[in-house]
Amino acid sequence: MKKALLYSTAILFLLACGGVKKTQEAINTGNYQQAMNRAMRSLADNKGKKGNQPYILILEEAFAKNMERELQNIAFLEKDGNPANLEAIYKGYSRLREIQNRITPLLPLYIRDENRNARFDFKNFDEDIIDSKDRLSEYLYDNALSLFESASNKMDYRKAYEDFRYLDEINPGFADTKDQMELAYQRGLDYVKVKMINDTQMVIPTRLEEELLNFNTYGLDDLWTQYHNNPLENIKYDYEMQVAFREINISPEQVNEKQLVKEKQVVDGYRYLEDENGNLVKDSLGNEIKVDNYKTVTCNYYQFTQQKLAQVTGLVSFVDLQSQQQLNSYPLSSEFLFQHVYANYSGDRRALDNDLVALLNLGAVPFPSNEQMVYDAGEDLKARLKEIVGRHRFN
């Protein structure tokens, strides 16, 4: 037991040493952020643990070196004077404040061998962050507005939208960013009107048409495309999506019959056991022994299968309304099989297996109408149409 305890202690010691070594290596290679993250995770678990003492020294060293490098980099970017550096300056100050905020809950961190608390030269970066964020906001706003005002196509408006969106993320409520972002979004949208075409000799169920064209139920992840199955007069549409039904085939109603003859030995009462001389055999208590009497029974089993099949084929096409050119087309097809099985019998039903007996409780049912068959086939059509719309891109 003692040897096992010593072995476990040794393993834990080696693992701890390995963790400290990797953390120190992160400092030696200049990866101060990784070193601080490792150290803070270990200290958060138990900062008073003796084995975690090295992490306090590592955190102290990594923090000082990271602070020095970040401030030197910020000073260089400021001296360069390029406004494109403002984002890096703002993020640099923000990272420094975030690190300080993460270390603060761990304090104080006591170093036993040196009889002191770890030293962290915290600074107040609030003014630096606010100043750099304001300058960055002005720069982003001017750039986005310039791109918006000089936009010559939808892609330019989308880029302007992304710039305004980022600006609103870091500085909500800046100037009229929200309004400009909404304008850029509206002008960057692709509007698609959807047209249903029926080239078959059958009527498409109204309910199916409504469900196929209700794109709100499709859960599309496409920020820049809006589909309208009821086109609006005040919108200039960019594309037309044509959902054309080419052919609808519905098979005749069929009832197929299959006959089975089943035999089985079943218990049919009992008899008294006799020996080879015809005498009744008794048990140890003097009681006459009974044994099952088996009988072979037969049953004629008639299984009926009702079937009706609907097949729908079509084509989904996308047309550029400016050039009147077809962009892409995708085949659309689906089928629905109605099938109902029931059975009856003549003879002794004891000869039937349980799975066959279950069908005896069922009877024939009315066949669905042709319209219902087309609608049921449409359930699969909706899934296929959603897939087509989801993968098609106009730009």
C-alpha cells in the first residue's frame, strides 16, 4: 500500500513538473499569453498549493514581458501614424486590460521562498482604450461611408454593411451607424421572385403550393437573399426562381393477394402416461402422470397488399432578370408509395405465427385520392427544394 502511494505521488510530481516545464517553454519562445493562461488555470484551482509556487513566478515574469512587448508595439504603431493601425492599437490596449482583470481575482499571490507577494505593475488603460476606440470608430465610419457612397454594385454595399456592423459591435450608437448599416443592407440584398409553373395535366394542390413556396419554414442561412412568392410592386427583382412541374404519374389502385398454408403442432388436451405394457405410470406420490397431447393443425392464410404510387418530376431554374439568361437548373423529383397490408384466413388460426395474426385485425382501407397522393409526394419535394435553395448562390 505504501509503495503504491509513493508511486502515485511520484507520477503526480512528474506531471506537475511537466506542466511547469511547458509553461516556462512558452515564455522562452515568446508565447507570453499561453504561459499566463496555463499559470492562471493552475493557480485558480489552488493558489496556495506548494506545487503551484512555480506558476506564480512564471505568471509574474510572463505578465511583465507581455506588458513591455505590447506597449512597445503600440508605441511603434502610434509613431507610424497610419490610421489603418488603429484597430491593432485598440485591441492591444483591450488585451492588456483583460489580462489584468483576469489576474486580479487571484491576488494576493504569495511566494514562499522569497517571503513576498508577486508584483504586477497594473496600469489604468481606460483612457487609452476610449481614445483609441473613438479614433478607430471615426476611421471605420469614414471608410464605410466612403465605400457606401461610391458603391457601384451590391458587393460594395455588402462590404460597407460589414464595416458598419463591426463599428456598431465595438461602439454601439456611434453617429448614425445603425441607419447607414440598414441602408447598406437593403441595397446589398438580392431579391428573388418565385414562380410556380404547372406543365402537367393535373391540378397541384393549393396547400402543397403554399407550403413549397413558404421559405420562412426552410430555415435558410442566407443573409443577402430574399425570396418572394408574392412579388411586390415597389421592388426591382434581380432574379426569378422557377419551380416547374413537368410530369405527374399516378399508378392505378392495386390489390395484390398472397396465399400461405401454415401447419403447426399444438397442444390439444392431455393423456395419461402408460408404460410399454399399457399400465398407467404414477409419480412418487401415487398420482397418475399427465402428458400433453399434440395435434397438427392447418390454416390457409390470405394476405392482401393495397398499393398506389405517385411520381412527381420537375425542374428548378434560376434566371437573371437583367440579362434574361438562365443561370442554373436543378432536377426535382419525388415519389410517394401508399401501401396497406391486411389479411384473413380459413382453418385453424393456431397454426399462424404472431406476426401473421397481427394483420388479421386489419381490414381494407379506402385508397387516397390523386390529389392527396400528389400532396404526400410533396413532403419529399419540400426537403429537396430546401436543399437546392440552400446550396445555390447568386454571387
